[in-house]
Amino acid sequence: MTSPGQKYQDIFQRGIDPDVDDPNQCHKHSEIPNSWPELDEILDYSRRVRARILALYGTGEVARVDSSKLQRALWLAFEHEAMHLETLLYMLVQSEDTLPPPGVVKPDFVSGREWELRRGANTKNAEKWTEIPKKIISVGIDDHETHTSNGSARNGDCGYQQRYFGWDNEKPIRHGIEVPAFKVRSHPITNEEYAKYLHSQSSNNIPASWTFSGPKLNGAIYQNGNGAAHQNGNGTTYQNGNGTDSSLEHFISSLFVKTVFGPVSLKLAGEWPVMASYDELQGCAKWMGGRIPTADEVRALYEYVESLDVAEKTLGKRIDAVNGHLINNGVRESPPSPSSIFADIRGNNVGLKFWHPTSVIPSGGTPLGRAATGGAWEWTSTILERHEGFKEDEMYPEYTADFFDGKHNVMLGGSWATHPRIAGRRSFVNWYQRNYKYTWATARIVALE
């Protein structure tokens, strides 16, 4: 008789990731059962698994030096779950029936909003461009779980003790990557700017993160104008009751941004980063006279912004158990210089800080740094490819390798729903198909040469 654990592993091990162009083409995935288990049965199994994991921590099993495979499995599962909780939110926000998160106060999107703006932010600085000098950067992270400082492959020595978790695409570290000088705009494309782009093209193919339907009032969809509801993109015409109004002002007033709190008028969310597919944003970047930067250009920008701040960049003196020095039932001080692995992103809109995007108008025109783009990932023009020294993860060999198909582009940073441990790790890499519309990702603009 098959145990519940084995049955769930067979059907839940890997989800379906269809090709956007041809949904019939899917990556290798778990078998789809004729009928799914009952929800209560699944939740009960989940509770029992989590109880076993907590028991491992309680007994000190996780802290044992010879438990490296267990430690890695736990951290892999934690980060993977955190990423998929974010993708679940991508889907939930598409529904008009999604309820706000319980226990979270609905923001006042209309009055004041001082909590959202950066200190010293000024729209006069919005068009500032910054020259990023030529840089030599390092990309990735070394896997001290398998390689020590002298190159031997052993666990339990100082090399093991100083390791940090990283996915296969983060390893090994690559040094000496030359990034030519470039000029970048201080902030990514905003909702208002993207609306102006669409209006200039006489297009209302709006991003999936927008809607023409306002918030529900007494159960009815809000309608803008004299009773005519606006329709959602895909070639339809936005109308204002008595006929068509093609003015930019009306176009913007007819648009709303989807949030977990319901639609927010684009007039109020104009300074938020526009979240759309790479293909959509690439068209806007060209219209604005620029291009989307490469992944290494974005990394060089991050380093440049960090160099402007003399304070040490770190997530704190202590780090979580699996990634630190493990002793018996707790954690002692983390290894030296965690700032080489993690950036200081405290105060940025990540980790459910606000539960929605925020303004990207910078202070003093200084470019925005890592995970500082208003709660949105950053698209790059770099295609996800196998790099020198890449090796599939033994526990999850398909994690990255299945997506070396030329259709996925690298994304960096993090969204408002990204765990800070992920958003702050310098080596972390995300990716999506270029024409995937639902991810919370924006794009910066680099000047054409």
C-alpha cells in the first residue's frame, strides 16, 4: 500500500510550467491524478510534516555537523516554498474576489501617504540619469558545503562551517567580469509613464497588473463615467458613458492597479513601478529612447549604489540557523563579513512590508539600489543560460537546467512579497519567460550608446 507521503510526492513533486506560446508544451512534471486528495487530508499531512521538522530542531538533530544533507534539504524547501507563495499571490491578485490579508490594515491610498514616499523624494529628480563607471564585478557564490579553502571536498571542517545556501545557478563564483560604463535612469518605468506609452500607441492592451474595472461598491463593479463599464485590454475601446474619449487624462482616469486590497486608481498609483512582461516593457523602453539593462549592468548598478553609502551593508550580526555556525540547539555569531553575501535591504519594500507596490521616485535623483524598485523584481535583457562551472543541484537537478531554452530572461532584486533572505542575497537569480504577464517585475532604462 502506498503511503500518503509517497502518494503526495508522486503528484505534488513538481508543478506544471507550460510554454506561454504553446501551453501544450510543458516541462517534466508530476503525474496528474484522476482525482485529487481531499483538502483536509492534505492539510493534515502538511501539519504532520511541519511537526516532524520542528521536532528535528527541538532535538538538535539539525545542528549536527554530519547533518549537512538534512540542513540543505530544509533550506531548499524553505526558499522554494517562499518563492511559490509569491507566485500564488500573482494568481490571487488577478481575481476580483480575492480578500485582503487578514489582520492587515487597508492602506489609505488617497490622503497623505507619507509612509510610502522616500525622504527627500522629488518628482523633479525623476528624469535624472547617472553615469555608472566601468566596473569589474564578481557574480555568484562559492559552495563551501562541498569545497573548502584548500579545494578538498569534505564536510565537517572549517570550509563546511562557513558555507551559505545557494541554488545551483548561483554557483560557482565567477570573478573578473567586465561591465563597460553606461548611463541609467534613476528609477524604473512607472505606471503613469507606461500609460503615456500605451496612449501614444493608441493601444489599450494593458498589463495584467492593471484593470479597467474599479473597486466593487455594494457588490457592483465601479464604473467610470456615466454608466458604461470599461473593458479590459485586448483590443477593446475604453469609453466614457456618452462616447469615446481618447484624451490621455481620461485614459489614465479609467485605469486601476490590481492589489490584494482591491483595485487602486492609477491616478493614485502613478508613481508605482509598472509590472508587466519583458516584451511589454521592452517596447516602452524603446519608446522612451533606451533599452532594458543586462543582468551584469544591474549588478554593477547595485554595487555603485552601495558604494555611495559608507555604512556597512549587512542583514544583521546574526543569521538563521541553516546558514550560520550551528551549535547544539542554537546559533552563535555568524561567520565574518556576511555583507559579502547579503546586501542591506532594510527599509525596502520586500517581505510583505506594505502588501502592495510603492513609489519609485528617488531621493535627490540617486539611482535606486537592490530590491529598492518599489516592490517589483527587475527584468534584465540577459537570457538564462548555462554558465561556466554550472552543475545541477543533486537534490533538485531540474531546478534551473530545465529552463535553458532561450525563452527565459534573468530577473534580479525582489518584489514586495519576496522573502528578505532571497531579495538580499547578492547571488540570487530569478527568471521568467519574456512574454509571461503575471510576474511582479518592472524594468529600468539604460541610455542607448
